[in-house]
Amino acid sequence: MSYVFDTNAFGHLFGSYYRNRFPTLWEQFDVLVESGDITSTREVAREIDASPVESLRYWAVEQNDIFPTPDAAEAQFVGEIFRNPHFLQIIERKKLQKGGLNADPFIIARAYVVGSPVVTLEREPPNGAKIPNICRHFGIPFMSLEGFMEEEGWVF
């Protein structure tokens, strides 16, 4: 199975599970990376550039294949997301005013196009416009980082 990672899932993984303390986790994660089963989008790479997690920033620079530029099908699906006025809330006012980064719709679109679940730390608030709400609306599977580890059968 492949997975589309949100910035926050990468950040938590790299910020909480140190390579020298969790070698088995990283061996298994690296296998998924090498096989192409971990993917994301260029917009996530841009958010990672601003991450306070140094090890994540260094790692991401070497992972061009994981962070492809959105293709035409993904761009079209982003448009589909925003056809629903409620989902425009995913773009925070601060980001609109200051031109900030917003990978969320691109993560969802990538998951839709490649047919993979989203791995995110976001919760699903009632009547919200977060990744889980939008995924549920479009029938796209999503899971937490722990859910990803459970799906892979990882036990440490």
C-alpha cells in the first residue's frame, strides 16, 4: 500500500522518533520510501523548508521523487475541492493575506489521483474544513501516523 503524507505527519515522525533511538522504525520507513510507497507533493516540500525540524529539512532535500509537482489531474481535483464553498475555509485568512503556504488541498488531490490514503495528524472537527473532513466528503481514506504504523503492522 502507498501513502500520501501531510507535512505534520513528517514533522512528528522526524521530530519524535530519532533515528538512533528507533532504528527498526526507520529501516522499515526507508524501505517504503525506496519502494515509492511514501509520497506527498511539492507543496509539502515547500512547507518542510520552513520546518523547525532540522533532520526533516535535510532529509527532504534528498527526496525529490516523494515531492512531485502537482499534475493536471491533481490541479483539476484541487478545483473540485474549492467548488464547495465550505472547503474554502481550508485556506486560512493569514495565508491569503500574506501569501503563505498551504499544501492541504494538494495533499488531498494527490491522494485522490494516486488512490492512496492521507497520513495526517489533523482531527476531523464537526462541520470543519480540515483534511479529514474533505477526505471523507470525497471518499478518500485517511489515517493518523499511528494508524499508518498499525496498517503496516509495525510493533516496536
